[in-house]
Amino acid sequence: MAKNKAKVVEQYAKALLSYGDDQGVLEDLSNDSKVVASVIAAEPKLTALLSAQTISTKEEDKLVSSLTKGANQGVVNLAKVLLAHHHFSYFEAITKRFLELYQQSQGIEAVTITSAVDVDDDQKKRLEEAFKKQSGAKKVEADYRVDPDLVAGVSMKSKSILIDGSLKTKIAKLKAELLG
């Protein structure tokens, strides 16, 4: 079953990417699919209800219409097709894979930037520029977090790159050198 799910997820994600590219709406699809997936993740009973096939088709349509209201037609169509083919529970996985493919196709690098304290907008801009320069990415989608355990400095991590300029790491390296 896992191989079948992976195949289904890949096919739908690629189809959504192709649709978005053809229609020139990749960014809209990205934003809208994230919103719908976050609602689905927050309401697991919704997926269970839609996957169980215990409600009428009319009620299913109402729920999907409500869930996707205002979303790009590609996201609406995806939800409807998944429901019709009894794959609605794959929506989140498809969205995740679509976003990976989208970012890859656009040269976007998703990065988690963790600092010891909150950073202001100017600092965020400089951190993102530094990461772009280091990684060669065309664009950066940054998720900011605060971790007081870093003591000072910042850590930037993507799938393929780790830049750790935190004082916590420097102290750990110095301790290892002195003791080791």
C-alpha cells in the first residue's frame, strides 16, 4: 500500500505542478494548497468523514466547497478528484510533494532560521540575503524561530545546507577541543 500511495501522491503533485505552470498560477496554487492542507491537518475528523463515505455526495460536495472556498480552481479540482477516487486522505501528502516540486522548479530554498532572540525585518532581510548568497538559491522561504538556548548568534538550516553561527555551537566545539 505504501508504494501505491507514493505513486498516487507523485502523480497528483506533478499534475498540479503542470497545471499551475500551464495556467501561470503556481504561486496561487502554492499558497492556496498550504491553506487547505493546514485546515485539513487541524481537523482530522474532516478527512475521516470524507474518507469514510458515510455521507451523501451532496454533503461531500458542500464540505469540499466550504473547505476550498476562494482557493484557486486547481486546488478545488484536486480536492474533488481525490474525493471521487477515494484518495482524499492523501491531500496533505500531495500538497507537501507539490510544494517540494514547486520550490525546486523555481529555485526556492526553504530554510529555518533560528536565533537566540527575535529579529527585526531588516535583520531578516540580511539573513535571507546571506543564505541566498551561500546556497545559490534564487529565492528563500524562511521560517523564523527563537531558541534562547543558542545563547547568541543564528543557525540557518535547509534540506541541504546548515550554517551554524550560534554561540552554543562555538562553545561546544571549544569544549570538545579542550577536553578531547
